[in-house]
Amino acid sequence: RTAYELKEAFRAWFERSKRRMTTGQAGAIRDDLYAFYRQVEASGCPDMAQAAATVRRWQTEILNSFTFDYHNGTVEGLNNQTKVIKRNAFGFQRYDRLRAKVLLHHQYKWSLAG
């Protein structure tokens, strides 16, 4: 029960943080995160303490994700499509043909000449 309540507290912090970032309240987001850390420490739940330690280690990156709207979703999508092509082209015996198929799919036809 304690772990569930802490998970919900983190989820609530995350949702509040997404809304606050549009209004530029970065300090309040950090303060709320420290309050969450204190709540986890007071609970004595070792699994959530480990999860909170992971969040603390990645805190800078997590807080930056609210500040900056950069993500690698486009690249991950291209990688996924390429893996699907590779899986479907299992019988290709020549690498250059697989490469051509991938490049054509991603519409980089200019790369075929190189």
C-alpha cells in the first residue's frame, strides 16, 4: 500500500510539473521533488527508496526534460522502421541491396550514389 501511495505521489508530481513548466515555475518543481524524496525516506519502503535514488541520480536530466522540448522520438521511429525492414529482408545475400531498400524507404535516394 505504501509503495502504491508513493507511486501515485510521484505521478502527481510529474503531472503538476508538466503544467507548471509552461508558467516557468522551475523552482517549485524542484522543491516538490525534494518533498517527494523526504516522503520516500520517511516511509521506510526500500524498493521506493531505490527508485527515488535512481530519480535523484538522473534529476538534472529529468528536470531538463520539462524545460527543453527535445526528444529522440523521430530517430527511434526511423530505427524501428529500419529494424522491421531488416527483419522482413532476412533472405538478402548482399548488404548493398538491404542498404538500398532501407534508404529508399526513408527517401534518402541521394545516398544511393555514394
